[in-house]
Amino acid sequence: MLNFEFKNPTKILFGKGEIAKISNEIPKDAKILMIYGGGSIKKNGVYDQVKEALKDHDLHEFGGVPANPEYEVLVNALNFIKENKINYLLAVGGGSVIDGVKFLSAAANYEGEPWEILKKPVRTFEGEGMPFGTILTLPATGSEMNSGYVISRRETNEKLSSGGPGLFPQFSVLDPEVIRSIPKNQIANGIADAYTHVLEQYMTAPSSADLQERIAESILISLQNAAPKVMSDEFDYDAAGNFMWCCTMALNGLIQKGVITDWAVHAMGHELTAYYGIDHARTLAVVAPSHYRYNFDAKKGKLAQYAERVWGITEGSTEEKAEQAIVKLEEFFHSLQIQTKLSDYTQDFAGTAERVEKAFTERNWLGLGENKNLTPQDAFKIVEMSY
Amino acid sequence: MLNFEFKNPTKILFGKGEIAKISNEIPKDAKILMIYGGGSIKKNGVYDQVKEALKDHDLHEFGGVPANPEYEVLVNALNFIKENKINYLLAVGGGSVIDGVKFLSAAANYEGEPWEILKKPVRTFEGEGMPFGTILTLPATGSEMNSGYVISRRETNEKLSSGGPGLFPQFSVLDPEVIRSIPKNQIANGIADAYTHVLEQYMTAPSSADLQERIAESILISLQNAAPKVMSDEFDYDAAGNFMWCCTMALNGLIQKGVITDWAVHAMGHELTAYYGIDHARTLAVVAPSHYRYNFDAKKGKLAQYAERVWGITEGSTEEKAEQAIVKLEEFFHSLQIQTKLSDYTQDFAGTAERVEKAFTERNWLGLGENKNLTPQDAFKIVEMSY
């Protein structure tokens, strides 16, 4: 097991009705800015619950943060924060809103041009951000219990990630009731996103971190169990709760401790979103199977373990089980109505592999995969396999 | 899934050599009291590593905290803290030393007679304790990543527990190298203690908290896998690391969230330690099988699930699998050279069940078990079954 440090101070308030408790989590004299996205919270009752819970607080609002939170919009929010001397932020939304609020938390306590925070090497914001809490309305990214975030800037076509130990939410409310009103395609995206988060921290060369691997497998199995129930038209509170908690646990740092991690699927997937606007989670479903086939020798031990422990496949050689594992993964994505080939999303895919290779070559290339030994040429082949 | 709140702010520093980092975790101007037990840390090198790491800090020492930390000894430490204006505590030891330091952390910031903290209802210390860190030398209790503790007072024959949100360690160092020098009977106790901690949070009526149950099962399997390796004479760093991390994860709050918990085995086991001085972990091994047999109908669903998922037993009815589960549990304790009958530890056991029943009857009885419906008479029968 590799040495590791782990600290996650976020307080989770989990369950039906927990939004009412946030008034105890935020100082009485705080000047709060509630930040949200496109307004779905006004339809599902969350907005009203927040207003009621904070009726004795000084509460301001900033709506309209888009998916893939954009710098331009966030700078408007930052100006509002500074002009109105806001000192507490409340994200009400999914991963995009929470990521945006993390950026604002850092930027509010940063002297100088806010974009500089993101241009520094990843995860180097060392200060304390402005305190903030979150109310999660779309389980997927895990942003509600970690300190990382991704921000896009349209004018320069950049999508940059950052984070830091002072950017954990002080609290996050996870009320499974919010899942009632989420469209099924977004639930499917959430499942696929969380599932792939686990795979990125698990589907590597074998490790000796037995407990972390088993917890990763537990999250995968639990997501699989919850999937058909949360995709069904009948609301199932317990399935919704398991799905929600799995998404959080998939990326709160726990399963990545003591092991090597991959994240190549995300790196290639981000390109597909940039070129074609394909939903983030769906790009992961396109890239992951090809990535595992291309790196079969390095990953076959873990693929076979996944086949055995997660899918109960006990027959066959290591190679046979590993091959079945990839088929099972594809079938799981298909069960969510998520397609796993680039050509399922666009007929305009010719040249994508070349474009990815070129983009990676032009950047400050650090290598992809758990051993950082994949080259832009490898990415070319993986993306080409995913057509 | 039940509603829950979860917050665990302890920073874990895991791995070989991590003790050297504690100088960065403690303020440079802190006046530190290092607290330890019988002196084994002077033989295994931990004492020297701490002295070296903190050579530029103002470091004081207080040794001699015994197993089942005693109030009388801790009051001496408390006087030292007040007289010398100590403002940071460092526990270097196992669960007893860490528990003692948590009491000191609370008492140092409490006006009035320190014993009052423990006489209040359990877990109600609401203030912030004096900041403290820990260096774990004996994996077992999980105290290094939670905020609870147990203190004994010889003069009144009391053993009381307390805790509170302000009593988490600021950091805990988990270096698996410490396991090299732990006597095998203490390693066995640590495995049995952590294993039973998981069972107390898992072996209840069925729940709908799928992920929590699977993580509990992961810890049980991982402890089983590590057990023969850490009990062997040849040191295995990875097995030691898995054992150590399992002990921490068994009682850091995660697997108890959203589920009902039992803790009847601990309540009855504590009595056996009080009467006969049997090691805490071994009393759990004595009581647990009888407890599960006595409450077979309520627990058979979970027992069968444990048989299937943890031991791979897929044949037979629910009842048959549940019965095999208890046998497997007994065999696991035996594999650690831990006996599971009271008569294996004392020939003087006659009247123990009566004594437990009387003791429970005389106390402010709240009921035992996950539904708090077990009476002192039930405890009589369970203890009698364990002769």
C-alpha cells in the first residue's frame, strides 16, 4: 500500500427533510449568497425549502450558472459577492453549480486576477476559501464532498481544474427526494459518471490495498443494484438514497488512498465533450471500454478481479474473465440507455483521433494512465478504437 | 436508509516514515505534552522518532497510562497540563492512551470537577477540547479516528464512556511498521476487536443501506485476509497496513450511518472484563456467538447474508446459512487462538449470568440490542449460553 494522507472535513446531512437544518450550519450573522443554475430548484421545491430554512438569515441570490460552469458568469457572481460584502456561499445544484461555488470561494479570498488561480498547477490553492455549504440536487460528480473543481472559459476555449485543502464544503445536504424530479437521462449520466469515477481509481495494475479495492467494488455493485430502480418511473426512496451516497463516496477521496489512479478516460472524454458537446458521462462510456481493451495486458488482472467480484464471473482464464468484464461494462452502460461508440453520438467523427493526438501533443504532456506512460499516439489509437 | 449526519475531520497520515511529518501538523509555538503508556514505545523506535520529529518544539512527557485508562492517573496528567500551561496533546500508544488523551482534551477545557464530564449522559461534551494528535502503536479500537472514549475509575468501580464533536484527533499517524513488535496475542485481540466493531454495526435486522452493508462486509473480509499474515512470524508490510486501516475504518463512523446498530455484545463483554479481567476483545468473542444464537430469528437474515457474502456459503436455506455463519465466526476467532467460551478463561464462572442480570437491573436500563428490547433477563440467558 502506498503512503497517503486523508482528510475530509465536510459534514454530510443525509436524508429527507435535512435541508431544514442548514440554518444551524450557517452563522446567524452571515451574509449569504445562494447560487444556483437554470431554475429547476424552483420547480422541485428545493428553492422554497432553502428560503424557509434561512428566513432569519440575510440571504441573497445569484441564479443562472450553466452546466460546465463558465468563468464569465462566475465573474459576475464574484463582483456581486464583493459589492455586497457576502461572506458565506451556498451552492444549490449539481456538480456544475458546486464547482462554480468552489471557484468563487477561492476567488473571493484571492488578491489579483481570478483566472490566475486556475492557471497555476492543478490543486494548488493553499489558502482558506470563503466558507460555503452545498445542497445537492443532482447526484453524479461527488463535488459535494471533495475540494476539487473544473471551470470553463469560453473566450479562450479552456477547461481547467483546481482545488485545495481549504475548499471543502463546510456541509452538504443530500436529500434523496430530489431524485424524484430529475430527468431519466440525467440520472443515467449520474450513474455512469460515478461508476467511471470508481473505475478510474480501481481499474489499474493490481495493488495491495485490499480494503480500498473492496470498497471500490462495493460502490460499483451498489450502483448496479440501484440503477434499474432509480431509472424506473416509480420513485424508490431507498434506491435513490443508495445511488446518492454512492456518488458521494465514489469521489470523496477514500478509495483513491494508498493506490495508483488512472484518469485517462476522463482526459480523453473531455476532448469529446469539447468537440461534439456530448454529455460528460457519455464520453466516459465511449472511451472506457476502448481504453481497457488497448491496455489489456496491464489491466487484465484487475479486470478479471472486477469480473469475479463485481459480476460473479468465476469461469475461465484470467484473460477470458477480463474480456467478459469489458463486455459486462458495456452492457451496464447500455442498460442505462447510454451508448458506447462515438458513432452513436455523431456521424462527423472522422479525424477525432488525430485531433485528440494533436491536442495532447501541443499541451504540456505529462503522460496518461496510472503509470503516466501513455503517449498522444496511444490516445490516438484508443479514440480510434472507440469510433 | 435512516437519516444521518456524518463529519470526521481527522487527518490521517498513513505509511512508513510518516511520524516525521508531525512537526508540520503541530503549531511551532505549541507547548506539547506527549502521553504514552508502559514504555513499549521506547523499545520499538517510536519514541525516538517522535523526539526527532519534534526536536524544535517545546515537548514535555507523561508516561504510564495503563490499559483501561484510569481516572486517577489521568488526573495527575491533567494537573501537569495546567501547571505547565500545556496547549497541545500528543497521544502515542493504543486505544487506552488515545482514550485517555481525549478525556484530558475535554477536561483541560472544562471548568469544574473533571469526573462530571463523564457523569453526564453519554457523548455530550459539546465544547472544543484542547487540540491533540495521535500516533497509533496498536491497531484495534479505532479511537484514532473517532471522538469517543472510555475511562475507568478504580475507587468507585466505574467504567464510563463519553465523547463529542470537539474531540476528534486533529491528526493520526498510522505507520504499519509498528506492528513488527506487537505481541501476537495483542494482534489477535486487535483483529477480534475491530471485527466485532463491524459486527455490532452490521449484524442486526436487515437494512436498506446497501453501500454501508457492503463496506462493512469489505472490512470483515479484509480483516480475515490479513489475519493469518499479521499473525505469522514473518512481517508483511502490506498485510499490516490492511489490518491497520481496517481497524480505523471499522469505527470511524462511516459504516454506522443510515443503519441501526447493536452494541449488546460490548455491554455484556464489559461485565466479563470487570469480573474476571479477561481481555476486552476476548470477552466479545465469548458473547457474540451466544448473542447471535439467542437472537437468531431477528438476525437470521443478516447472518445468512454474512454467510453468503463474507464466507461464500451459497448452499442451504436462510436458517442453515445463518447457523453456518455463527460456526464460521467461532472458527475465525479460534484461528486467532481466541477461545469462545467463558469456561475457557475461568473455572469460576458459576453465577456470572445472575451477576450480569443483577448489574443490568440495578442500572438505569435502556434496553440492549438494535431495537433496545433486550432485558436483563435476556442478558442472563445469553451469558449463560456462553459458559
